Amino acid sequence: MQRINFCPCCGAAISEGELFGHLRQYCSACDYIHYLDPKVAAAIFLEVDGQVLLVQRGVDPERGKWALPAGFVERDEDPALAAAREMLEETGLMVTISGLLNVLFDRGVIVCVYGATITGGTLQAMDDVTDVGWFRPNDIPTLAFASTHQLVGDWQARQKA
């Protein structure tokens, strides 16, 4: 647990105890409760002509495995705009977001997954990605992250139906 020693609201010493079913830090002077916020990531599930776009991770965690183009949302950034930004940074493709497809929880990270259409750019591995590629349902490489497994698995099942 990320610990704080003093209340960010009133400066009093922080206590610790069970509140609302969890061990939490709180301020008995002003009733502030310190909640640990999850990280938020944004991803794009891009399917064109029966193929899905995946990127090979060039950094840990899951280096060398494949995932959707994705990354963390910056403070005060719209998750949809973060997804489009990450797509451009990792693949060189500019996209228009078509809608929210899913919201998943993966290892303490809330993952907002968007659909998109390509509006420009040239596909290439960039930023923290070592390769990019289009994959058919029967040719999926080794995947990173439970959320990627779920999304690609659901897509594969829809393709068979």
C-alpha cells in the first residue's frame, strides 16, 4: 500500500484501519479517506479485412509478446484521445475513434478499449514497439496481458461464428 503520513487536507497525522471492507489510511481530524486509485490505460482494437492489428512489446512487462496498441492515460487526458495518441506513437497510424468497445480490469489497470478507423499515416514500429503486424484469427502470436487475451479470444470466437 502506498503510504502517506499526513493528511493532504488538514495536515494531521494519518491513521490506518478497516473502512468499507478494506484496510485504508484516514484522517480522524477531518474524515479524509486515502483511496489508492488504479491506473487507466487506453487501447485500440483495430480490425481491417478480417485481421487485427497487434504490436510487439519492446519493453517490460511482457517484452517480446504481442498486444493491442495501448498506453496509460495522462492526467487530464480524455481516454479516447489517449488511445488515438498511443496508436500514432506506436504504429505511425492516425485514427478516428469510432466508439468504446469494452472496459476491462487487468492487474490493477482499468483498460478502456476503443474501435477506430485509419485516417492516415504509414504502419511502422515506433516508440516502445519492436514490430507491428496484421493477424488473422488462426495466426495470432504469443499475447501479453489478460485483457489482450480476452479481447482477441472474443474476436476469434466471433470470426468462427
